[in-house]
Amino acid sequence: MEFFKIRRDIPFMRHALLFNAISALTFLAAVFFLFSRGLHFSIEFTGGTLIEMSYATAADTDRIRGVLQKAGFEDVTVQNFGSSRDVLIRLPVKRDQTSADLATSVLSLLKQDDPSAERRRTEFVGPQVGSELARDGLIALLVTAIGIVIYLALRFEWKFGVAAIIANLHDVVIILGFFALFQWEFSLPVLAAVLAVLGYSVNESVVIADRIRENFRRMRRASVTEVIDNAITRTISRTIITHGCTQAMVTSMLFFGGAALHYFALALTIGILFGIYSSVLVMAPLVRWLGVKREDLIRAPAKRKDEAVV
Amino acid sequence: MNRYPIWVYITVAVALALGLLYTLPNFYGETPAVQVSSARVTIKVDEATQAAIETELKRAEIPYTGVLLDATGVRVRFANVDLQGKGKDALSAALNPKAGDEQYTIALNLMANSPDWLRSLHALPMYLGLDLRGGVHFLYRVNLDEALVKRLDGLSGNIRAQFRDKSLRHNGISREGRTLVLRFRDAATRDKARALLGDGFPELVSEALDVEGESRLQARIRPEAEKQIQDDAIKQNISTFHNRVNELGVSEPVIQQQGADRILVQLPGVQDTARAKEILGRAATLEFRLVEAHAGGSDSRDFDPAKIEAAMKGTVPLGTELRFSRSDARRGDRGEPLLLSKQVILTGDRLTGASAGFDQNQRASVNIDLDAQGGRIMRDVTRDAVKRRMAVLLVEKGVPEVLTAPVIQSELGNRFQITGLFNPKEAADLSLLLRAGSLAAPMEIIEERTVGPSLGRDNIEKGFNSTLWGFVAISLFMIAYYMVFGVFSVLALSTNLLLLLAILSIMQATLTLPGIAAIALTLGMAIDANVLINERIREELREGASPQAAIAVGYERAFGTILDSNVTTLIAGIALLLIGSGPVRGFAVVHCLGILTSMFSAIVVSRAMVNLTFGRRRRLVGVPIGNTAWN
């Protein structure tokens, strides 16, 4: 079997401007949604109480909300979780109330209302933990980005490091943009997925950068554009097959992983799809515009020194 | 060209064998069990206990599937969770007839079903995290400032006593924030006091000051001593938790320090959060203090209703505070007003034991044991205080409550009794708290999770299914696309999974749902290495390389790329480890390990298979790696 029989290099660079315009637009849209709607953080970040209940028959969320509001719980969100029989109840942090009382009183209220209600899990996070998590998450993102730039700068050239990180942070922003647009819940596993995507997309950029370097050695007479076009064309098969395989695993999580893994898998899906695009069609043009040259990657021969002497 | 030296094959074979061996225990599963262990030093769990347990279970007609006696106690296996619960209740009733005076700790447990020979090789299954087996999770924050303040208060008392012994006159010792301020009439006395402090209290550093014509000493705790006090406070709280968890009867609890001032407590299998929290979280510190004045009765010393009255109006003498004893519903009052010395004689950390009992008049009592130093202090203080009253305070969340203020009947030592105001149940409750130790510094819960058992089972199933079907999909595709080399790739990926599980089992890592997701994701990403290799071999073939050369060059060229891309993935993994707490950390550990094992399996193991199959053939006509001819 063979999917990709590409005999002539595809002139990716000819359309570079178009691709970059597309990514700039998506990026701006993502930033816009991030600022206008904001992320819907899980209680791990905001602090608060979360209770997951399971009922024998389909749960009536309006009724549950009513029961809780009548008992004086304000700002309660009640929604189905995974299936119609499972319900997720969120309560914001209250200053003068301890976690224990809150969860226990909600549980007893709901049990009174419907004896078939079974507690699946409860979670309480203090507000202080939440803000720390958000800070640590940002630090992790920065550490990853800086680490990757340094590594790529050492292994290749600073232009590749910068291009790769711009391309891949653009993926991260787009994932976040999706989460803001659809108000999907941004939880710790999603954060883990985002960071994993960052590492994974950089893989892609590395594979292409590797090829570009090799091509500079092999294709002595070719222009930079031709070198890059060839590198992308020759790795496209691997790019798509690898991403397809990873996506197969992620899709399986999306189908079988249930509600707990849903957003995790969703973040990965977006990351993988945009990862292909960004590393191929964003990173490579950026490298060119940063002015990559054959001499950047292939050490100039020691001849220069002799000339100086002469 | 494509031959490995024999030692590489041996290494691969050994790695596979070890991987298999250490992954094996995870497949046997676990059976519900009840663990009976001794709650006291004096009580031994031996064959006699085992026999008693078996007779009791037979009498109660509860079928069990096995009994095992080892160093930790007796463990009884049951066929299912229902029987396990019944078994626990029956055994609790039979072995611990007296509530509040437990001789045995009876805990629900899970026992690995793996055979003995595996266990003797330390091949044990992974722990399942709370999200997979159900249970409660608490994260406590320890108030370390409070520990320092308490230490300063204790020190100021000791300094006073020291000054009294040496007949050194001072104009008062008070605490201002984290500083002790000692006032003296003149500089000469102050210098003497300073020398005394230097000798007797090495953890303090003092500074001489003259303020408003008064000679003062300002003493603070040295930074290194401060650190020590805080470390000790955390350690003591952790050990207190251990004791309290034992009282709860939980097996395999996780109690560990997290960060500078946090303690994580995970109790697998526990569903009754309220009770767990009550026992764990009653941040009870015990303090013994002398009563300076009371209006209780003239049969004890310091009977001074006038002083109490004045105090109620707001004039509280220096160094004392007004407290009310616990209100008594039967008498319908709000408790007896007492003027207490601020000086703490003893705190709960000097306590070595406490039990409920009855005194000679058959009144409920609490018997208290102190350690040697505690006994000495108690003796020194009570020698001159017979017929004075001593208050026992329980400090919860910074609010002290006078539990009782009995009259000291004689000089007390290492052992003494509190009698009087308790009913038997109260005595049992108090002794339980005292026995479990008291916390050195107050704590608050900043994170709490409860996972029901049904959710845990669901999560295991979901995690397993997603990995399985993802793996199947990848395998089918790889074999269809790359033929024989696809088979090698799939075998390499299986090796990766095997090694990853083996390492996690050897590390005795805790498997969580994010951990399972990380395994799945790592597999999905690890196939990249094989795709790179296979594509490269195809490319070389297409360009006219001979089959053997194509294989060799393919592996060689792909290696650099695989290394680079894995290093970048590893950077992200390590960043996750850095921020990691809880679920993210589990994810990161698996992710990082998976990258390392994938390097070995995708490059070395798959190459070993290729070399074994094709390496010896001199005339290899084609490579079964799918279609490479484009014409």
C-alpha cells in the first residue's frame, strides 16, 4: 500500500503568503475569543466544589437546580455529564463555609429528593490552590517553550528554534481559542494535553528541519525555496501517517474514554490537526523569512582562515 | 551489514523477559480482604489470633477463601466486596468488644492474587489511584506561623522560670509578633539576662535595645531553628495522621508531604468522607495550663470570685486570659468562667498515651501518660500546685476550648487520671483524640476529592478500552501499510507497552486515569519512530539502494531525527513534571518514561527483529515493506 506517490516537489513556498495569512487570521480569531469569552476554567483552577451524581433514571437537571436553589445555594450550575443519568453540580467558593458542610448538605438534599441518587465523586479545591495551578501552568508553558528554543538553536540554528516555537505556540493559542469559543471546560488534563501537543508538534518541525539541513548538503545548486519544498514533500507521507496513527489513538479515547477523558482527547485532536498545518505551512515559511542560508546549517570549511593569512 | 553482535540480542531478550516478569502481577487482579493487625504494642497477632478469626467467621457463617498470617497481621480473603464488609463487621464485633478501647485494627484491604514466587521476586502490581478504585483525597495546608508562635509562647514561660530560679528581676516578658520582648530595670540586669539566654536558649538570638529609658532585650528564633521547628511540626502532623488513619482502619493510605507546607492524605476505599475528615481534621492541640483564678468553690486554691467578676468586666490581669469551660447542657449554663495562665505547661506532643477507663469510684476517667520530660515538667509544676486547678484545653482551629479544669489532688508525674466531668462516651472520644496524638500546628483542608467505587470501575474500563482499540487500529494500519515491517513495528510497539508497564510496576507507581491516557498517547506518538524508519527505508529503495543497504541507511538516517524529536517531547514532559501535582504528575511520569522506552523498542528491538530475519541473507531480493515501485 502506498498513499503518497509524489514525484515532483510541491511548491509549498509559492503559497506561503496565503498560508501565513490564514494562520494569522485563525490566530487573531483565537486571541479574540480568548479575550472576549475567556476560558471556562474547571474548579481545579478557580476553586469551588464539584459533585457528580448518578441517578437510576434520566436526571432532571432543572428539578435538581430548583431543589438546590430553594435550599439557598446560589450560583449553582447543574448539567449532564457523559450520560443523561449522570449530573455534574458546581458550586463556587464561599468564604465562610467549609468544603465538608457544603458537599454533605448538597448530598443529603439530593438524596432526600431522589433516593436513587448515588454519589460518584466530590471535589473541593480551595481558591489558593487554584491560582497557584494557573501560575504553575503558565510557568510550565514558558519553560517548555524556552527549553525547546534552546535545544533547537543548539541542534540546528536559532532561526529554526524561533520559527518552530512561533508555529507551535500558535497551535497552543488556537487550541485555547477553541476552548474559549465553545466554552469547553479547561481542566488540568487539558493543560497536560496542551503541553503534550506542544512537544509533539515540535517533533514535526524537527523532522522537517532535519530534512532541510540534509537537503542543503545534498542539493548544492538548489535555491532555499527549492530545498524547503523538497524537504516538506519528502516528509509529507511520514507526517500524515504518524499523525493519523496518533489521531487513531486519540479518537479511540474520544469514543471509549468517557466524559473524564473527553476534553483531554478533544484538545489533542485540535492540536494534532493544527500541528500538521502549522509545522508544515507556518514553520517553514517563517524559517525562510528569517533568512535561513546554507551556511547557517553547514559549517563553513576552514579555508577562510588560510585566506586571511594570505 | 545488518547483523547485531550476539550481546545485543541477549540484551533485548533479557529486557523482554524482565518486562514480562514484572508486568505479569498486574494481570492477576486483586481480591477483597480484611486485615487484622495489632493496635497496641502489647498485643501480638499470632496463630491463636488466626484461629480465633477463623472460628468467628465460621460461627457467623461468612465464607472466606483464604487466610494468611504475616508480619503485618492476619489477612482474610473474601470472594466479593459484600462478604468482605460483613466479615469486617463480624470481626470488629468479636475482636474489639469495647468501643473506644480497640485492641486490633481491622481494615478493608485488597490483596494481590499473584502467586508467591512472583511476590518473592518483588514483582508486585501497580497501585491503583483513587480515581480508579474510589476513596477520599485531602490536601492540607499546615499553618507554620502558628507553630512558631506556639514555640515562642512556650519559650517565654521557660525563660520566666529560669529567671525566677536565678532570682533575676524583670519587668515583664511579652510576645510581639514573632519577637519576644524582655524588659529590665537597668542595663546590668539585662546583660546578665542576655548571658543567661545565650547559655540556656541556644535557639534564640537576642538584641539589646534602649527604648524610652527602659532596657530591653528583643529575642527571635534563629532562622535555622525556625526551619527546624517548622519541619518538626510537619513531621509531627504527618505521624499524627498516620496514627489517626490507623484508627480509621484504612490499609494502604498515602500520607506525604507536598511542597513546603502541605500534607496529602489519600484513603483508598473510604467512602464516609465526613467521618474521615472528622477524625483526621480535628486539628486538636492539647494544652495544659494552670488556673489563676476561679469562682468554682472554696475547696481549691485561687478561689477568687472578685477577680473573675473584674475579668468579666474587662480587667484581665497581665499574663492571664478569661476562658469559659465547655458549656454543659444539663446545667443549662454557658460554662464556668476561668482565669487561665497564658503559660502553657505542656502540649500534646509530650503525650505518649491516653485511654478511657474508670477510677476507683467507677466514674469515667481518662488516663494520661507523658514522656519523661513531660513527666518532669508536670512534677515540677504540680509540686507547688496541689489543690490548684489545672485546665485541659483542646485548641481547634486556633480556638481554645476548656475541656475540663480538675483540681490537682497530688503531685503528678508521668501517669495521671482526669476524672469528673466526663460521661463514658466523652471519655472515650477524648482519649481517642489524645491517643492519636495531637497536631503540632493547625491545618486546613485546601483540596478534597471523593471518588465512588462505581466511578473507579468505570474509569478502569474506559481507560483500558480506549488504549486497546487505539492500539488495534494502529496495528491493523501499520501491518496493512508496511507489511512485514509493519509487523515488526507493531511488535516493537508492544514491547514498548510491556517495558513501560514493567518499569511502572517496579517503581510501584500509582496508576491513575490520566496515567492510562498518557500510556495510550505515548503509544500513539511512539509509532512515529517506526514510521520514520519505514518511510526512510522505502525512500532508499526507491532511489535504487540494495535491500540490505536500504535497511541499514534507513535506520541510520532516521536515528538522528528520532533523537531530536524525542528530546523536544521530553522537554515538554519534564516541564509537566515540574509543575506536576496530582493527576498531571502521573501523566508526566508516564509520558517521560514512555519516550525513553520507545527509543529502545523502536530502534533497538525492531532492528534486532529485522536483523534476525533479513540480516543473514546474502541475496535479499526485495524488502517486504509494502509497495515502493511507483510505475
